[in-house]
Amino acid sequence: MVNVDPSERAKQERRRQILASAKVVFADAGYHGASIHAIIERAQIARGTFYLYFSSKAAVFDSILDQAMTDLRAKLRRIDVTDTAAAPPQVQLREQIVSALEYIVRDRPLATMLITAGHTPDAEATERLDQFFAEIRDLLKRALETGVEIGLLRPCNSELVAAAMLGMIRGVIELLIHQTDAPTVDEVASEMLMVALRGVLK
């Protein structure tokens, strides 16, 4: 077990605190309406403390997206078809979809930020969000290509299908965070697999 210096642990915790507060502010006010003042008020820190960790509002925004991408990449793994003890490929795929959706939907400020932050006159924020979704689209594209490679999916235009799946995912996240009587993530995953993959499953 690695021993973490208490002061370093405190710094990491303070950084997480600022990011968590910023997510709520971005979700409530949008990128354009969010301010460093609102973030430090919510985090209950001094302005100087904020600048020890982040140079600007854009830097906080970027860090939130970078962390989300790191977390999502950890949840989306290559399907294992070599280990005889592994679950069937379809089950592994479903588990990964459920895990990724739960991660986003459980963090409502993040989900709201991802869905609404693009509606902003700030070109920098729009470009950064576009990059985030382009990375998601690339993950989906490579997952589809892996599916074809292992014989789970038929050959398809992986770039086109990935773009279509991303659009569906964004719509599903919007439904889940805005409807009080929305279906469960488990139900959504089942429907998504039926709709998205029925046309490409062998």
C-alpha cells in the first residue's frame, strides 16, 4: 500500500472540492453564466486558493471533462473472447454500457453540464465540448471495429454507426436527467442495445 503524504492528500481533496463545486455551477448557470466568484462561493474557499489549482474558468471546465473521459475510458474495456471464464461478449458489452451510463447519470451536475454546456456563445467551451464528444465517438468507433474483428458484429461503417450511437446516448442522458419518471439505466441499456445493435449483430 502506497503512503500518501497528508498534505498531498489535502491538496487532492481541495482540488476535488473545487471541481465538484464547479460542476454544479456550470450545470446551474451554463458555461457562459458561470463565474469564478460563484465557484469559490460554493466551494467556500478564498479566491487565492482557487488560483493555486486553476488559472481560469476554462481550466476548471477542461479538468472536469478530462476527469470524465479518464473515468469513462476505464469503464470501456476491450471485450475478452479468449478467457473461457469470461462472460459471453454480449453480456460484457451490456455491463460496460450500464456502467458508463450509470457513471454519467449518477453525477447529475456532470450530465447536465455535458448536455447544456454546448448551448453557449463561448466558442472555446463549445470547441472543448466538441472535442470531448469526438473522443467518445472515437471510443465507440473502435469498440465497433473490435466487435467486427471478434465476429460479434457484421462489417459496418463504424464511423457512421458510432456517430448515430453518440446521438442516441446524448438523447438518452437528457431523458434520464430531466424526467422524474424516466426508465432505469438498466432498462435504457436493454433498449439501446436492441435499437443500436440489432442492425449490426450477426
